[in-house]
Amino acid sequence: MPTRRRLAALVGAAALSLTLAAPATAAPIVIKFSHVVAPDTPKGKGAVKFKELAETYTNGAVTVEVYPNSQLYKDKEELEALQLGAVQMLAPSLAKFGPLGVQAFEVFDLPYIFPDYEALHKVTEGEVGKMLFAKLADKGIAGLAYWDNGFKVMSANSPVRTPDDFLGLKMRIQSSKVLAAQMNALGAVPQVMAFSEVYQALQTGVVDGTENPPSNMFTQKMHEVQKHATVSNHGYLGYAVIVNKQFWEGLPADVRTALEKAMAEATTYANGIAKDENDAALAAMKAAGTTTFHDLTDKERAAWIKALAPVHQQMAGRIGADTIAAVKAATGK
């Protein structure tokens, strides 16, 4: 696992080599865009779209290198790599900013806070989204865009139709105090684990189940090692496209303007395909027949909401009661 010292050494060596080898004419500016999911997910496709647009709009002045599937860094490593300049761009899930000290982003992890995409976009495309990005500045990070993945399903090797079904199950989560509280509220045992390790953990029984949008579940083949799943739509998984602030502000103004245009169009594209990709993934998994999917009845959904409602109050001190109130005001819920 890369350490801070190793990352710093790599950054220093790269900078020295560029200095020694700098030609008379400027070489393309390289943006390393690292992420942890498969290329054929909404985020993976969005990253490739940004690469195409960025290289076109800058007339080759910028080269974007996309590294999917944790090729460079795992979940816990990538933010440190960005801060040190070993990579320039990431699209981490919104829960990743809690361990960085910006817990307000964990509002996105609260169960049943967003009833649908329309309500969600009132936050990510509005003033609350801008307010949250502003909190990253003193961490050396600039926020560029919010990218959707989708609403999550719960999966396990036993039926998980009611809150009582979770009692004692070891459920994988990404690192998030809110998600841990969510699983505790259901009587499950939360297990923090890197995304790249989940398939094997499910296959070997290290964990009993997990939560994911269908696109992640399908592209990582988790449906092959999970017998049951419930389309609960209990939580949202999205990403923030971020850059190293010093790198971003050091770009020539015309280049940065072109990249902003590319990011805006890539965001429209990525968010436009997210729901369709998740619907298609869910249909493909149902057709595969390896996992039995259950759709909640209105009565079952009400039981889930009741069981998870206390998490909002429990996490208010961590996330900020004002942030939670701002989100609920923006969604109108």
C-alpha cells in the first residue's frame, strides 16, 4: 500500500524528470484520472467521455489518462494521492470525504433522504452542492461536478425483505459513520471494506451481504455470489469529480475554461445515462437467475423507513443539523 512518503517520492521524481526533460515546445498537460469502478459503469463511461471532450476542446493541449478499477489506488489511498499530486483528478463516492474531515458530505448517505433523482438534483445542482464543495478548499481540493450512480439495493445470501431479516448479518459498507449507523439500526454488523475486495469477500463468506446500485453490483458480478436482493432504493450512491486545487488553479485560463466546458458536458452525459444503466443492470441480473430480487410493498417500505429514521437524528451532530435541514429544504421533503 502506498505510504505518504512513497507517494511524495513519486511526485518529486516525476516533477524532476519533467524539469530535466522539458523540451522547447510545451508538452501536453497530463491529467491522471483515477477511479475504483469498472469502465462500463456510469462513472467509468463519464470519465472516458470527459477524456474525449477535454482532449478535443483543448486541441491536444491536455491528455487525460483514465485509470479504472483501482489500477492505481484503492479507496483509502486515492484522496491522499490527489492531495500529494500523484494524480490530478478523482471521482470518489461522496462518503469518502467524511474520513478527510468534511463530514457534511455524509448527508448523501442518510437513508431515505432523497425520494428520487429530481429531489436529489435540486441539491447537487443547487446552492447546497456549491456550499459543500466550498468546504473542500482548505483540503487542497476543488470540486468540479456531482455524478450520479443510483439508488441502492440490499443483497445477501438470505432474504432481506424486512428490517428483522438483517439481524446479525455481516454487511459490507464503504467507510462511512452514517452507513455504519444505518446497518446498526437494522441489527446488522457493518464491515468496512475496499470496493475491489468485495466480490471475493462475498464469495468466501467473509461478509454475508452488501449494498450497491445495480450497475455496480452487476459489473462486479456480485449477483453471482448473492442469492437474494431487495430493491429497497434506501440510499443514494453518487460521486464528486474533484481535482488537486493547486494543479487546477495553475492551469492557463483558456485551458481551464475548455476543461470546465468538457466537464459540464461529461456531467450531463454521465447523469443522463445513470438511471438507464442501473435499470438495464437490474434487468440483466434478474434475467441471469442467480439472485432472487424482491420489490418492497408499500407496507414493507414503510417498515424500512421507520427502522432507519433514527439515523438522521443520530448523525445530526456529525453531519451538521444545518446541512441536513438545508438538504431537506432544497428537496421540499
